[in-house]
Amino acid sequence: MDQIKNLADLNIEEGRKFINSFDYVFSDMDGVLWLSNNLLPGSKECIERFRDLGKHLAFVTNNTITSFETIKEKLQDFNVPDQEIVTPIIVGISYLKKINCPSDLYCIGGHVLKKALKDAGYNVVDINFGDLEESMTSLKDVCFQFLDQAKDVGAVVLDLDVNFKLIQAEGAILLLTRKPEMEFLCVATDDSGPLTANIDFIGNKFYVEAIERISKKKCIILGKPSIKLKEYLVDRYHIEDSKRVLFIGDALGTDIAFAHAANFQSLAVLSGQTKLEDLLNWTHSDEEKPNYYVQSLGHLKQLMIEWGL
């Protein structure tokens, strides 16, 4: 595979050629536009410059803890209209509507996802298991009780639940093993996500993989790096040539892997999860290798000035 190109090494002609090689700019948010709710210097100006150059923009996140309204508010300084915001929940609801999924859903996720599903007309089977008695008899009774309450469920939908309990995973496994044809969706699967510059919070990937392994059924992933997300973006933004899309992100395993799967160009920024040593001392798969990297969007804005753009 080609070497990762540092945008700072491009001369004026190469820089202009790079900018002219794409019509769409799809960007992650956390670690790219801001970090720990703090706006990263120059990110706003860089996005504004892309707009001035006539690029079509969209902001694509795997964050499902934050509501759409809050994300919209955080993007207010960037003058982002609703139609440029893409979250896994939006993609998930679009998919459920497309397949005419029955209205009852079993969901492992936070209140933001559950509220969005309810607002979209779905009945979320939300069972409060409470603290369970530590006995085989009690666990068996809870399983039978769950199956009775969830008898009309048409799909299992997984996401990050910061209050996750093992019995929730057992509920998903029970449904999937008894109804192999049931839709099994995962809004997003992340190992972790950045809370601060020095702290990552564990994601839901560990229990998604456990449910898949035990139920012997693979979930359909709807967030990055799923190809389902590409299908949604292509349809929503009427993309004809995937190579005319630049995807910007800070996470190799989600942002860059998604760009690779979607056949988009990829730009890694070093303002979030990925550090320079990750690129120089490469230990990841080729699918996670970006085409380009830059220190930050602020640095990219400075480079565009140097390139006369």
C-alpha cells in the first residue's frame, strides 16, 4: 500500500491538486472539530474555507450519547444545517423504516437512542431487570419473564449503554437464538472514545462481539466503519464517484477504516486519538491506513493559505 502522505510536505501544485481532488468533505467531530467540548483552534476557519471553495459538507459521528439537539448546538459556530449532520441513530432509523421493521424493538442503549426510536414511532421494549438474585433458579425465571414480555419484538438494536448489565445481553441472545430471522442491528461499535486528551471511555464493542459469538448471528453495523453508512451517505447526498469524497477523522479503526471500506479518500488528523508515532511505527492493518495526515484542521487551514487557496 502507498505511504501515508503528510500534507505539510506537499508543494503548492501538489496541495492545489489535493484540494481539487474531492467535491465532498465528510468529517468526524470529536477529536477533529473539538476535544473535551473545547473547540480545536482553526477548525471553524478550515470548515469555512471548505464552504468557500464550494465543497459539499457533512459531519458524521459515532457519538450516540449526545442528543441531536446538543450536537446541533455544538455545531452552531460552524453554521451547519440539520441535513449536514449524520449520527448512527439517524442512519439506524432510516434503515428500520426502509426494511419495514415491526414496531416493537429490544434495545440495549442509552436514553438518547431510546427516545429517538420512540419519537420515530417504535415501541421500545425497555425491561428494568433491577438487581438479580444470584441463583440459577432466579436467572431462569428472569429469562422466561423476559421472553414473555418481548414476544412481539421484531429487531434487536444495540448501542452503548453506560449502565450495561449482563442480563441485557442475555435478553438479546435469547431473542436471536429463538428467532434466527430477527433483524440484529448495531448502531455503532467502538472499542473506546475520547473523554479528555488523556482519558478514553470503553465502548460497546466487547458486549456486541459476545452477543454475536454466543447467538451465532452477526449484527448489521450502521455506524462507522460499516458499508451500510456508505450506502446511506451515497443515497442522501447523491454521490456519483466515491473517490471524490474526502473523509476526515482522528480514529484509525473507525474513521479511516470506514473511508477505506467506502472507497473514499482519507485524511487522519493528529488532534484526537491518533498520534504521529501511530503512523510512523505502523502496527495496524492496511484498511486503517490513511491516504494523508495533518496535525489538525487548523494546520490544514494554514496550508491552504500557503497553497493560495
